[in-house]
Amino acid sequence: MKFFIDSANIEEIQELAETGLVDGVTTNPSLILKSGRQIDEVIKEICALIKGPVSAEVTAMDCDTMLKEAHHLAGLAKNVTIKVPLTPDGLKACYRLSSEGIMVNVTLCFSAAQALLAGKAGATFISPFIGRLDDVGQDGMMLIEEIRQIYDNYDAIKTEILAASIRHPMHVIQSAQLGADVATIPPKVMKQLYQHPLTDAGISMFLEDWKKTGQRIGGKG
């Protein structure tokens, strides 16, 4: 599974990128607002840090303006992926952009039917929002399973499943178990993936025992 970071915070992205575990980044208008910066500057800086896909979202609702915004954003760096909403105009834009060789992330997916349309439109990524489905009493993991089953039936669909709206580590694990290609993970959740109380306890015990030996690796004293 590929790990994307869901953030527009340069410091957070840089810190996590240094682990070697980050394959890409996703942003959206809300994350750009939170950053307090201009979108062009943010996307350029992220693309300089991350070699993989960096999603930048259009804000227009009609296809023609979506395409204008998309071409501007795609011109910022070679690894920009254009995010479009799962609407009729969004899918039209997806088809056009994909035909031009521009990566497209179709976002705000909440049904398998929507995912099928995005696959036919040539989307590079489909982003099912599993956390938001859970919030309204539906099973976000069931949607991942349904999309995986559909996409696996058709060799012509090359769209990758990008699990989005991830709220906790189990969302990541369950998405991986069900065959999602990518998880876009908030920095806080990414750091939680490392954590386990038994790991902490084991490190504490080993360090205490090592201290009692009086030894030092690479020399004495």
C-alpha cells in the first residue's frame, strides 16, 4: 500500500517525508485555508519535497473552468495530480485531463456506482471518503470492498483506490486488508501507526538492562 499525507503543512510533510515512507500528498481547499498561504506556493513547495503525486483541487463547478484551473495547477510541477469532484462536470474534466496524460484524483466518492463512473472516465485515483460514511452510520470499509471487487473484474480499469477521510489507524489497516492501493493519512494518524504500549515497554526494559551492564557500543566508558 502507498501512503500519502493528507496535509498542506510543509513542516509536517517534510518531517514525515524524512522517514522514507511517504509516497505522495493530498491537499484540498480546507487544508489550504488552514495553511494560511497561497495555493500555488504551497503546491510548488510540496512537489519539491515529494517525488510522488501531489493532489491539488480545482474549485470551479463547470467543466470548462475546471479545465482552466487544472491546466494552471498542472503547470506548477510535473507531479501535480488534479482533484475534481465526483459530479457530471467533474467526470467530463477527468476524461479530458486523463486523455491529455494529466493525473486525476476524483474525490468525494460515496458509492460504488460513482467509483465505476470514475474508472470509466480514466481517473488515476478514486477517493472514497470512509470516515464520512462512518459518521452517518454507514460502513466505509464496505465501500472499499465493493470498489475493489468491481475494479478487479475489468482489466481496462486502471484506477487506484485511494482510501480517504481516514480517522484512525484501523482505517489504514482495514483498507490495506481489503486491497486499497493508497491511503491518504493525516499526519497525526500517520504517527499513531508507530505507536504500541508494548513497544514502549520493551524499549524501556532493554535500555534499563543495558544501563546495568555498564557497556557502551563502540567503546568503553
